[in-house]
Amino acid sequence: MTELADLEKRLKSNPIYALSLGSRELFHSNFLGWLFEQYPPMIGAIYDGPVSGKVTTERETSNLDLIVEFGEPDERQFLVVEVKVKDAPRLDQLRDYDEKIQKAIKAGTYIGKLHKVLLSLVPAPEQLKCKAESNVDDGWRCVYFASVSRRIMDIASEHPIEPDHKSIIIAYAQLCRDLSDLLDRAIAEDAQEDKYSFLVADKEADIKSVYSVTKNLRFSQTIDKYRASELCEAIKARVAEVKFHEKLEDLELKSGYGLDLKSGYGLDGNRPSAGVSLILNLDQQKFPRSKVDMIDMGVHIQGSQYRRVLSFGRFVVPSREEGKDSAAMEKFIVATDQWNWMFGSQLNGKNLESIGAEGAIPQSGFFKDSLQIPTSQQKNKLLCSYAPKHIYQYTNIGGDGRIPLERLIDAVIADLFYASELLNSEEYVDRFRNWKLNR
């Protein structure tokens, strides 16, 4: 039996693995909460300092996975633990948690020393600036499940544990070890290939051995989200190098990744995705920000689709249940964007001038000077949308698609720069400013 097959067999035969599948993060936070209350020395699996006094835990408080309180009455310690098993760590999410923690501190919820722990199966983004296995007083301390496995094993050998409990605890430590090994192998294999090939790979017809195992074990989405997070971070790194147009101080950059990109555009789907956009607030006031007056122009990559997305707070896209009104969307695009950000002066051989886009200009951005962007959109479906606010058009990535995989990030940067040009044009922005709120 190969080493990989043996790893798959060990996981499938581990009863704790079967129990963990129902609710990934919740299972681990519940189990660790029980473990720390029953055996306080086990807190050493995620914390390096001394542990004393009564231990209490809370789960799912203010969306925080696990809070562990211990220490003497006059010197209480708090561990705030964020567990990442099915997802990849996200900097924006941790910042949201930081805000909640600060509010709780001001409200007197935490009176004592507080430590923040990120417990993850996959590597955390470099932007987190937290060192694995070392304390960071003002940041998150990154701890990985492989380390938790080793520490639990060591602590279990040094402290008395009830026999029935010990077998369960050891099985949990083995689960942490084997899952870490599996995910490490998948990530290492990606590093040897084009790490963005997941966007176009036919996973059903040509599955690599390690990906096949992660899929069989229902952990392929963890890998997909990790890959998407790497793509998003690579895009953000390139964006940081770009000098956009002079109006940059009025623009807000938004980015996100995932399987449905709830932290970004919020588009539905079940494919790895990443997105970045520029947002212009027409009222030019930072506070309060008016979502009604925001123009959001961005690129969204989902599966093998490369999408240009446009949303404007005053235009509401009908839902599927209400019946998508393509005529209304086309009227809006003609009056505002005038087929600048949407793809070019021709699409699928359909001359846009015939539907009222007079004066349509050749394409800019990645497809500069092209009169037509090849696309797989339905010829009778000029615009795609997601209610309540997103309108988009797309072309393909890789293979016989229209965005070469090796130039994917180049395309994003070129299109973002083009978006900044449009948002820097008073004539372009005024057309949105003059659009009346549709009811």
C-alpha cells in the first residue's frame, strides 16, 4: 500500500474523523473546549505560558470560535481562538474579530491579559505577520494542527488521563496529524505545478492522486479556498505596485476570495474564486458612506470564467424570482457605462450600435484596441447579473479560452488600471451621477 493510500485509510478508520465532518470548525472548538476544561494542562497545545486556576470556556460568542479563561482571580488570562479547518485564514476576517474583541475589552468583558490564537490547517497569509509557535503581544499567534497533534501527544504522556478519555484524545491528535500531512502534501504538489491551474483543470477527468484523496475525504474545498486565497494575495501584491490615476485617493480597493466570495462580491457558486474591485463614492464623503452613490467596478475570477463586474447603488438588478429584466440592464449600461467597462463595441458578432450604443469605442484594458472580446456567453444573453446589484460579462481562462493562464494577473492589473481611468473621467462618472434611482 502506498503512503498516501495508507494515510487515507488511517483517516477513514478514525472515528473522530467521521464525527468531525458534520461541522468542521464547531467540532474542533467544542472538542478543544471540553479538553481544556477536563485537563487544563492540555491548554499547552495552543499556549506556551503557565496555566493555573479554574478553566472555563465559551464557544461561538460574538462569532468567536472559542474563548478560554483561566488563571488566578487577580490575574485572569483569556485565549481567543479562531479555528480554520475548512476555510483558509483571512486577514479581513481577523480584523473584524479584532474590532469585536476591542469592544468587549472596553465593555469590561475581558479583565486580564488577552491572547489571540489562529489555529489553522493551512498556512496563514504573510500579511498576518504572526509567527508560528511564538507569542505576539498585539497580534494573532499562528498555531497549526500538526503542532497541536504533537503537543497533545506529549502532554498525554506526562499527565494522568482517564483511560477512556485517553483513547479518544489520542485519536483526535492522530486526526490532527493526518489531516495536516494530507493538506501539506496537496499544497506541496501545487507548488510544483502552475498554482493557478486549479481554475481550468478538469478535476473529474484528470485528478491528481493527492487531490483525489482530499476529495474522497471531503477536504478538497479547503485546498480550493487556500488556492483562491493565494491567487487573491498575489493580485493584491501586484495591485500595490501599480500607480493608478490621480483620483486614487477617492477610490476604495476591495478584495476577497473563497468558494462563493462572500467577503468580496458575494456571487453565488461552488468553484474557487477571487476578486478585486475599485469603488468610487460619488458623494466624496468618507463618513457616512452612501452605498446608493457607490460605483463598484472589478474583476471576479470564478472557475474558468474571467468576469468584469459593474454595480451601482441606484440600479437594482431584479432577482431570478422576479424575472431578470435584460432590457432594463441594457438601458442602464447604455446610459451610464456605454459599453466601456462591459466588453467592447461588439459581442458575439452582435453590433452594439444596433441596440443603441452609439459611439461605442474599441476595447481597453487587457484587450486594448480589440473590437470584440471572444466569449462563451449565450448570444441571446448580452449581460449576466446577480441580484440585487451586480452586472457582469465574462470571457474564459486557459485552454482555448481568451485569457492565457500565465497572464491571468497581468489581465487583472490591466483591467483595474482601465477601471481607474474610467473612474477618473468626469464625463464617465457624471453619467452615473445623472442616473435616476430605479424603483
